[in-house]
Amino acid sequence: MIVRLYTGDDGQAYFEDLNVPAGDTEIVALQAGADMTYRRFPNGTFNDWHNAPRVQYVIVLSGQMEIGIGDGTKRMFNPGDILQVEDLTGQGHTTRSVGERIVASVGLAV
């Protein structure tokens, strides 16, 4: 599953389900000099409203990640799920860890 998290014209964050690439090989342009960052969060970690630091993929490796947006919608992401984060402005989103969460993130070219 790939889900896009972006800021709408009203400054609120929204989810959009993206089609998983159907081909055998897909190439994604990375941000110049992009590295892959791994982060570990203890169970129950909560990050209040914040924006993404860059346009990036966040890939859940273990645990679960719950993302909340301004209209009250919350979505749970499981190991193997990919979040394409683009909400650099506006209200942003919240993040909560369910179980010890480990994620990898990599910057995307815009």
C-alpha cells in the first residue's frame, strides 16, 4: 500500500491512496544527496501536530504507525506500508506508535 499525505488548498492534510506500480521495475527519483534514515520509536510515542521535514517516503519496518489529520481521520500503517509524505505546510498531521515502531525514510525529488 502506498498512501500520499499532502496539504490541500485549505491548509489541511489529506490522504490519497495511490496505485501500486504495476510493472516489474519502477524507478523513483530521489532527492539529490538523499540518504535513507532509520528511526526507532517506543510504543505509545505521540508526536502532536507537525509537518513533514521534506517530501519523502516513510516505510514502516516494524510496529504500527497511526497518522491523524485535521478532520479527525486516522489511518494505521503496518510493516511494508509506504507513506508518501508531502504536507510541508498547513496544519500537518499527528503520529502515534503502536508497538515499537521502526521506520525508514528517504527524500524524494520534487
